[in-house]
Amino acid sequence: MLLIVCAVVLGAGTFAFRFAGPALRAKVELNARAEKLMAAAAVVLLAALVATSALIEGTEFAGIARPAGVLAGGVLAWRKAPFVVVVLAAAATAAGLRLLGVP
Amino acid sequence: MRSIQRTLGRDLMRDIGLVCLADGIVGLSYGAIAVSSGFEVWVPMLLSVVVFAGASQFLFIGLVASGGNPIAAVVAGLLVNARHIPFGFAVGDVFGKGWGRRLLGSHLMIDETVAFALAQEDRRRRRAAYWACGISLFVVWNASVVAGAFAGTAVSDTGAFGLDAAFPAVLLALVLPSLKDRGVRAAALAGAVLAVAATPFLPAGLPVLLALLAVPLVLVGRNEPDKTEAGVNA
């Protein structure tokens, strides 16, 4: 029972976070500069997610294989490789390194 | 659906499909891990429908399974999901009009849908990418969690497939075009460094939010592009 309540509360709170941005945005007319800042904020958050999820597991360094895979994918994306290649290369690099015993 | 297909084109549909595949395998492992750590099958399924945010779901299950207080697990999960507030400001114009679209569109707001939408150049494509990615990921995520929960411990180690590297690589590939702007690049770099540096010391979720402190760098880069770029990147 407590678990159901907790799951629903987590869901409701998360939904409130998701709904807040669009709702507030509809009320306030944003100027071009603020609009630009909002888009930039999302990019900054996503970049921070890339960095933390590539480098860290829990509170510790995630090892070599994962960041190496992300780096391989990133370089390919930068060289304008197709998205499919980027994702498969990232996964294959990490999996391959682990197969070779690299953590 | 057919009009979405026309707007997006084959390539983008394939990209979204690929992300669905990767997330589907993560969903399988999430369902399997939850059940093998002692939860009944409905718990991971309920969380996937009502929360629909992988990182906070893993965190919730992990904290409760290791004997933590469920209320503390809710607080931790909410902290991880707080980044959706600024996400909403950035992509709030892609839902379209009407309450139905706003409610459903909000629920589909996750890292992947936001990144796919931001990577598109015009508004029509942004909207189509957001909805196509959001709806397919919702379906795939929930179906794979159900499958994982019933299959038990089928796939508990996504590391063996390198899937833990796929998620950051996907986000990176989607964010790269936005980094062409010098100010945005400086802010993103500084934010990423801040978040990584803070991770050992702060609870999950906070480091990523801390990156927002770097957002004002966007404006610095805009006024004097050449000088500031050299200064910030050095």
C-alpha cells in the first residue's frame, strides 16, 4: 500500500515539474533573449547529463570502457557520421573493451 | 501518424527507432532487476506508467530494495526529475494547443524527447520529432518493463552490451548541433565540468541542476564572441 502511494506521489510530482514549464510559459510572454536563454539552459542540462552519465556510476568513476565508448560515438557524430553508426559504435566500443577485460 | 512520417522522413524515424531499441533493452533490465530484488511484478510496471523517467525509477527501486525509507526514495526521485522544469521552458512550444496535448505532451517530456526536439531546425519538424519520439518511447519502455519483469533476470547486465555508453552518446549526438553557438558551447562545457566535479559530494540529481549556474555564460559569449571564447575555452 505504501509503495502504491509512493509511486503515485513520485509520478504526480514528476508530472508537476514537467507541466510547470509549459504552463508558466503560456502565461508570460517571453522576449527573444529569454527564449534563447531557456533553450540554452536545456542544452546545458543535457550536456551535464552527458558528462555525468558518461563518467560517473553512483558517486564513483565509471571506469574506462564507458567514457571511451561515448568518446568514440562523439567523434563520429562530430565527423557527421549517421546517428545509427554513432550509437552502435559507442555501445560496441564499450562492450568490446569490457570483453578485453578493460573495466 | 502518416503526416508525422512525412514531416520527419526516413532517417529521423530510423534514429528514433534506434533509441527505442536501446531504451527497450534498458527497460527489460529495469523490470528484471526490480523483480529479482524482491518487488512484485506490478511495482516496476506502475512506476513506468506514472513516472516514466528511467533514472529516477532505477534510483527508487534501488533505494527501497536496499532497505531505504520509501519516502526518502520519493524525495530522491523528485530531485533527479527536477531538471524537467527548465526542460519545459525550453520545449513548451512544441505541444500544440489544447489541454489534451498539453497534459500528454508534458508526461512525455524526457531527456530523449527534449534532445530530439531541440536538434530539429524548424518548428514543424520539432513538434513531429517530439511526439513521435515521446509516444514510441512510452510504448516501448512500458512494454519492455513488463517483459523484463516477467522474464525475471533475463538481461540484468546492460553493461555487457555497452548500453550504458549508448545513452550518453545519443544525447551527445543530439546536442552537438546546438554547440555551434560559442556562448552555448562555453556554458555547456562549464556546466558539464561543474556537474562532474560536484557529483561525489551531492545527492543524485543536484549536480546536473548545478550546471544551470553556467547558463549566464551564454550572454557573455554573445557580446564579444572572439575574445570570450578564447578566455572560456582556454
